[in-house]
Amino acid sequence: MTHTVHKPPPRKAIVTISQQEIAGGLTELRWHLNDLVMDGACLVVIDVSDLDQLSSTLLSALLDTHRMCRRRGGGVVIRHANRRAADILRRTGLDRVFEVETAA
């Protein structure tokens, strides 16, 4: 007799980041992303439609989150990346790390 084990679908969290949050520093965002993953999210969707650009410190925070999610079988999706953000991700090779959904 064989047993079939069904895995629950990945738990997804969607986070919209505003320019105002970035201007205030990323400490709160890092804690928020960490809490989401520790609470069980393994797929984190980051909506960057309100951002003009992606800073290196923001990318660092997203990479940390991605590493935690990968350990749980998930990852990070960057949603609504504008042309400039998509170009930065492509030039740095991060488009191969994150799933990137460009703005329409």
C-alpha cells in the first residue's frame, strides 16, 4: 500500500513598498519581512510599483528574505518593476535570483 502525501500550497505574503518607507530607512521593512517568513510565508511578493528605483540596501533586504524563503521551498517575487528597476535587476544578475514581473 502506498501513501500519498499532499503538501499544502505555499503560503504567500504580498508587501507593497512605498517611497516614503524607503526614505525612512529599511529597519522596519527588514523586521516585517522577517516576521512574515517566521510566521510561515515561504513566497513573498514585493510590489515595487511605487518606487522610482531599487537601492542596494533594499536589494540586500530582499536577498535576505529570499534566502529564508528558499530554505522553506519558496522565494521572492518582485512585482510591477518599472523599466529602470528591471534593468538594474538584469545588470546585476538578480533577475535570475528573483522572479521579476515587470510593470504593464
